[in-house]
Amino acid sequence: IDNTGKTLSKADLRQLYLQEKYSWKWKQFLSRKGKRPTPVDLKLGHNNWLRQVLFTPATQSARQAACTIVEALATFPSRRQQVLDLLTSYLDELSVAGECAAEYLALYQKLIKPAHWKVYLAARGVLPYVGNLITKEIARLLALEEATLSTDLQQGYALKSLTGLLSSFVEVESIKRHFKSRLVGTVLNGYLCLRKLVVQRTKLIDETQDMLLEMLEDMTTGTESETKAFMAVCIETAKRYSLDDYRTPVFIFERLCSIIYPEENEVTEFFVTLEKDPQQEDFLQGRMPGNPYSSNEPGIGPLMRDIKNKICQDCDLVALLEDDSGMEGEPMRIIYRMRGLLGDATEEFIESLDSTTGSITRLQLYLAYVAVVFIYCVASQALIGTDSITNLHKLEQVSSDEGIGTLAENLLEALRENPDVNKKIDAARKETRAEKKRMAMAMRQKALGTLGMTVGD
């Protein structure tokens, strides 16, 4: 019984039997000889029947069957080259076929997935070809924008497919390096044209616009010569638009401004190093092993209370875990009054402020000036390092609103350029730390003595 349900005659059965028998013998003979049949040369022309079947709107099964046949033909590399050349010539059908080209696009993307085939097609000139197709599709959309007031939700399918195909080629670094100077004008002009669409705007067009912007940003980052070339393209593009178009030149000038004066990106992540005060080193047991801590880590911020609790948890200071009385300041208290309610004669007005409150002291000016001078003068570093290190180190520990301690510390850091002075600074700071530790031990011993305990307990 055959596939149609009819009973086969004896002659038909014998014919099928002989076909299977001798085909099996032929395969056995080739396997014993160690030979395999060479592929027959494939001669592909611009077959109209294949084009019609690949994009037929009648049935999806026919399109899938045609793609399966073409994929089977492209098994050998020599044949795949011919198949890719043939399929590339069918790219202009996307504008007419629309969603009926989904199977063709999937097959084409599958065949060019290896990077070397993309390089081959790029060398054959497929990128300018795709760029021209994108330009034609955008021109068609602009014509519809001017002529009609209706839209189709499927509008932009071919444009998105071509843009995605172009983006897949640009992902290869060698292709992007050689062709981005020729493609940046097409991508920029396409993006600017899509920004003007209102009636014909669909979700597919929005996605295409985002893809073009992403490609544009990827292409414009490079060497100084490439940046200059892109700026020249922007100027030439701006000249093509009329004086009544305000929106398009604004985008171009924004891109130019971002290149000339790039915006600084805000740092969303920062790191915190938590260290114990040397004066409390004997009271605070444990240590913080995770330095530096990231701000994205749980427990680090946003409040200082959170950081304090993190320290208490890691150092086993359970008693201080909820002692938050001094961690945050009180809300600001503002007493307000309105001018003129009580009469100008009874109200006091501040006409001027004392100039001495914001003035810079002579010591501040001296420390700041000397810190800058000593960075470049080695002889001055050695001269002041003979007998002034102790006094500067004392000023370093002064806490005042004028920032005397900070200025003195900056001056000492400038003096550290001299090796001999650096040793004196380290010795002075080491002596101070030892003295503070001795005082902390004495205070601890005194506190424990009031409880009848000693340090060794």
C-alpha cells in the first residue's frame, strides 16, 4: 500500500525492491573503496520560482520547505558561498513581503552566523547594499507620512529586519573598523528621519530607532581622526535640513556638544575603608576584614547608623548595636518672620556683615603657599625639615574651622618628597601614636581600677 492508500501491483513492488537493493549495493561498494561521492556542481541562477516560494504569502509550510531545501544545499562550503550570493540578491524582497520573509531572514541569519561568512559578504559589498535598502525604506515611510493619515501596525517590519541585519555585521570588529566611516552617514540620517515620524510611528519603528541610535553611539567612539570625520558628517547632515526644521539640528548639535565637552558620568558605586581609631585600639576588639567595602554591599549606608551597626556586627560589639543617640543630628530649627508686619521702625535689619568672619588668616595663607612651593624645591624641603617638623606635626593635630590641621598635613605630605625629611615625619607620627596608645592604656587601667579589676583580668 502506498502513501495514497492504493494497493501496489507486483510490477511496482518489484521496481521498488530493485531500487532499494541496488542503491544499497552502491553505498556498500563506495564504503569498501573508501570513496565518497563528490558533490555535484551547483549552478544557481536568479531562479524566479525559488524567490516566489521563499516569499509566498499563500502558506507558511511552502516557505519553510523552501528554506529547508536551500539549507540542505548549503551544507558544503563551496555551495554555501553560492547560496549566500543568491539569498543576498533577494534582500530587496523584504519591503514587499513583510512578515512573509520571516523564514527567509531566519535562514539567512543562520547561514551567516560564522564571522568569516560575514566578512566574505562585507567584501562582496553587502553593507552598502543594505544601507541603500534602509534608505529606500525610510524614504517610503516619509512619503506615506506626507500622503496618508492612516497607518499599519506591521509598518516597519522590513526596516527593522534590515537594521538588525546591518547591526549583526557591525558586531564583527574588523567589519566595523573598515566600514563605519561609510555607514555612519546612513545610520545618522536614518535615525534623524525616523525621529520625524508621527502618523506612521509604530512599535517596530521605535525599536528600529533605538537600534540605529545604539549603532550610532557604537560607531562614533574611536580614534581622534574618526571623531573628526563624524563631526564633519554631522555638519554636512545639518546643512541638508531646512531652516524651518528646529528639532533635527538640535539633536545634531547635542551630539557635537557631547563630543566636544563630554558629560561626566556619576559614580554609582563607591568604596569605604573602615579603620579603628588608634586611641581606642585597646578597647575595640576584632577587625574589619572586608576593606574596602563597596557601597552596594548590605549594611554600608545610606545612613551612618547603618555603617555603625555593620561595624558592631563584624566586631561582636553587641552592646553598642542599638546605641544610636549620637549618630544623627536633630532636625534644623528655623524661626521665620515676615518683613513689614510689625512696621519698619520696630524691625532690625542687617545691612552688612563683618568682613573678619570670612577672612583668611595669615597662618592659613602661609601654610597653603609654602605647601605649593616646597613640592618643587628640594633645598627648601631640607631646610625646613631640620627643626620645623615637630611644630608642623603639632599643627597637624589642631582641629579648627579654618582647616589649620588639613593645611599642615598637606605641607607635611609635600615635604615627604625628601627622603631624609620623610623619615623625620614618620618618626614624629610614630612617637605620637605611641604616646596616644600609652594614654589610652592608662585610662583603661584607671577605669578598670575603679571596678576592682586589673588589666590582666
